[in-house]
Amino acid sequence: MTLLRIGVVGLGAVAQSVHLPLITRRWDLFDLAAVADLSPALLGRVGAQYGVPAEHQYQNLDDMLDGEELDAVVLLTSGSHGQPALQCIEAGVAVLCEKPLAFSLGEIELLRKAEQGQGRAMLLLGYMKEYDPAVLTLKERLPGRKDTRFVNVEVLHPAGSAQLAFANLHPGARDVPADVLSGLIEADEQKLDAALGKDSPRLLRRLYSNVILGSLIHDIAVVRALVGPLQAIDAVHYWAEQDDPGSIEITATAADGVRVHFNWHFLADYPVYRETVTVHHTRGSGKLEFTVPYLLNAPTKLQITERAGAGVSDSLFEDVTEAFEQELVAFHRMVDGGEQPPTGIAEGEADVRVAQLIAAALANSLQVSIGGEAASA
């Protein structure tokens, strides 16, 4: 297999706790050629830790693409990834893009056209749960969609510091130039204008970007992978605003009439991150219990409930194979072997469309105005 020269852009929590350790582990697939971050201090510390020489450390993606001959980029920056992913594709550099793919459908259309222009798959979207052995096993064990009745998703989300206490991350630095930071914030605001309308209230914009696209998008993607895409959003309720970002409840209908229920709660002092996805069908149930996403090789638990003769059987499946690592392997296959990834631009577009349906229903529930793409969703 070809050793791919890879660059990592954005050196925050997910880069330090997940992607950089795994790229180092998979020395047989990747050569960490360059790193980039807006913070000079963080860039220097992380670059030194992973043995990246100063001449291969960059403060932005533009300089990295100009200064390096790369096969691929892992894009881990905050905010919308539409524009930086587009830069990579147009430069002929494949990209593993963390969620969200983009804030607006207009950005995704540009990505789709750019990938078509390259004539091959160029983007893998970072939905690591779809590479999880437990998710893949449940998908194999489920009956047809017409036999599936109900999917329940529950996320109990403590503060990020609690989830990352084990990781010994490099301390953040406040040395990003103010004009650079303000320019990025303004660019994201313009993308939110396109998605939700210029007059959409601040609360709606934060919930759309930070909760729906920032966290729930993973569960929307898992539901799509297991039982098909959501067809309609029936109701959305939001409460506990004082515990910013609070709680959000969504009821929806998936393909073939499968009912889906999401409950997402930010509980700052809750003792552990907890995420469950339960699928009930006419012959049994499958329940996934995900652990802290930053904890490598901690298995997702899958409980299968089914008939056993005249009784009932509860079986437990666990596999320590790391989902993020399997995602990187799939990325290598895409870049080196031309394989179409299971999570690409099309899947990202489908999930952003669902996110906009949720935003429109949420606006209706809050009795606030919404415009842009979501107004016609």
C-alpha cells in the first residue's frame, strides 16, 4: 500500500486525543508531513511533540497547500468546513473532513461540483460511528425496514472538560490574531445567513450550528445508516436554556414509517458522557451504548434481544477495534484505491437537509422567524 503524505489542519482536542495518535499508530499507511493551526504557540508545541519540523508547520491551510506536496489533508478546524474542504479538492488533495460538512447547502453544492471535476471520490466525512464494529454488526442483524418500528436516541452530554480529563491536552493559547479570528467568525455568520436567514435569532443559530450540526448530526447519521434517512420532522421542543445549550427533543419519521425519537441534554456536571441508540423491531431489539468519543479503543456495547426457543436471549457484543482508526483506513482506501467512501458528500448533504428541517421545526416551536434555505425545507 502507498504511504500517504498527510497534513493535519486544526490541532485542538480531537486532533490531540484521536487523529494524531492514530496517524502515528498507522505508520504503515500515513506519513505525517505537515501540521497547521491558527495559534502559533499550540502549533509549535504539538508540532514538536509529533516530530514535525518547524518548516512544515503552518498557520493556515493556504500556506500548507502552497508549501507541501500532500496526498491528503485531515480537516479538524471549528465551524463550517465547506470552504477549506473546497480548497483541498480544487487543489487535487483528498480530505477527511470532520463534521459538520458545511452550514449551508450552497457550500455542499460547490463541493459536489468540485469532486465531480476531479473525476474521483475526494472527500470522506468524519462520521466515525458508521465505522464502529458494533454499529456495523447491528446493521447486519436488523430485519428489513418494514419490520422496524421505533428508534430511540438519548444523549447525556457533560461539559467537554469532563470528557477530556484523561487526555492531558496541550493548554490552549490566546495568540490567534484578532483580525484572523474575526474574519472566520464573519464568514461562518454569512453561511448561517444562507442557511437560516439574516434575521434568524441568535439562539436558533447557536442550536443549529453547535447542537444539531455539532453533536446530534452523528446520531442523525447513525439512524440513516441503520434504518434509512429521516423523511419528516414532526415536532421539536427546546428547554432548560439557563443550562446553555440546554435540552432538545425531536420526534421524526424515517423511511417506511419508522418512528424516531431524539433526546439530547447538556448536563455540565453529569458524571459520564452517555449516548444510546435503541432500535425496536417486530422480532426483538438492538441497543448501542457509546462511550466517550475521545477514548480510543473503548468498545461500544451492543445488546441484542431476541427470541430463544420459548424464552428470550440477551447477547452482548463488544469489539475494541477503534472506529476512528477504521475511518482512517477507509480514507486510505479512498485516496490510494479509488474506493467510494460510505460517508461522503452525498451523505453529508442528506444530513444537513435533515438539520435544516429540524431548525425549521424548532423555529416554529419557539415562534421565531427563519429564512434562507431552511425556510423552504
